[in-house]
Amino acid sequence: MIPFVEKLRRATGENRPGLCVGLDPDPARLPDGFPRDLAGMARFLHQVVEVSAPYAAAYKVNTAFYEAFGADGWRVMEEIAAALPPQAVRLADAKRGDIGNTAQRYAEAFLGRLPFDALTLSPYLGGDSLQPYLRDPAKGAFVLALTTNPGSQDLQIFSDGKEKLYQRVLRLIPQWAPHGNLGAVAGATHPQELAALRAEFPAVPLLIPGVGAQGGDLQAIVDLPYGPGRGPVLVNLSRALLYPGNGLPFPACVAQACREYHRALAGA
């Protein structure tokens, strides 16, 4: 098994950000011809994976959209995880965070039983709560640092007069993850902060959500510095790819949206 950070680098390349396809399905928004139920959702997702594969550096499976269906939804999530291209980085967006013995069980579930390469985590229990996910260099994680929601202002930008809380999270990442298999989630809805943290912490891999439906600044991501010595960057799009509204029939609409965003990111 190759180290997680190497897989991430191969998937994105050193000189541009990689497209991450967010698989956050809403049964009410399925295209015509798909039943608005779990079976229709599963069939829709398999086709999305098939047409997006030429453009996707990664896939992010938001577990809440599957867990809401109970055991049957978990089964669909397992099927989708198994169907993801193995060369792509496969992320479980579960945002877990708990003490060590519980974290070990979460790690076994998502990085052992399921074929995910990485998991999103809350860092606010501290470094010991992250270790079960990071011991294997072939697996990794992304910790929440600066999220896209308005409430991110409540805690993440709190300052002790020396640095803000999200900056403290970024600063601790090398200490928490000596294998280099830990990155940070930083939203495109904070373009100025994103540019500043990329300059201050250039080696930290980034998962950047918020482009598309949330109105994040794609050009600000393209304008970030890339190249040797800088951490790989994944740019997640979910609704903008699953329901692009470009007038094309499914699945051509998804393929076209992936192609356009891939081309835009290639300009970095």
C-alpha cells in the first residue's frame, strides 16, 4: 500500500487542485426515470460514479445521506464505496470526533471494514483522539479547521491574541501526524483566510468545500500557490455536479459539469 499522502499527490498532481465529487444524494432531486427511494438513489449514484470517473481525483461520501435510511442506507453506502475507482482518493465525510477507544471503533468501521482512504474528523478533543485514524500511513484524515457554514464564526475565528483557533489547528497538524497523512478542511467561502493559511501552512493538504451551491470563490482556489513542497488540494463539489441544471439530460449533465470544473481547476 502506498502512503496516503502519496496517493493524494498522485491523484491531484503537484501543480493544480483536484476535483472531488461529493456524493450527497437527495432522493427528492433525482432525475426523471429514477424512483424517489433508496433503490433509485443507488442506481443514480452508480451512474454518477461511472460518468465522473475520468475527471475525479477523489470522491467524498457524506455518510449522513445514507445513515438517514438506517441499515439499508448503510448497505448502499458500502456498495457505493466499493464501486469507487481505486485510483481515486475515497473520503468518508463522517465528521467523527470522540475519545481514543471510541475513535478506534470508528477507524475500524470506515478505514477497515469499508474501503475508504480517509475520514473527516473534528479536532476539538485533541491529538490523542485522532491517532487511531493516523497510525496506518496508508490511511488519512482531514480535520475541520475553517468550515463553510455561517456559524463557523462562533468558534473557529476565536483568537487568544496570538492566533485564531483554526490557525492553531493547522499549526498542530504536523505534530499530530508524523506520517504526513492529515490535512485540513478549509472552506472556499473564506477566500482571504484560505489564501493566508495556504501561505502560512503551505505543506498541509487541504480539502476545500463550498464551491457551487454555497457560493464559494473558485477563482480564489485556482489562484492559490501549487507545486513542489506544497500540500495537495482537493476541491469538493456536490450539488453543483449532481444537479447541475445545465439543460442536458442525465447523465450527460453530470459529465458536462465535471468536465467544466475539471477544466477550470486545471488552469491553476
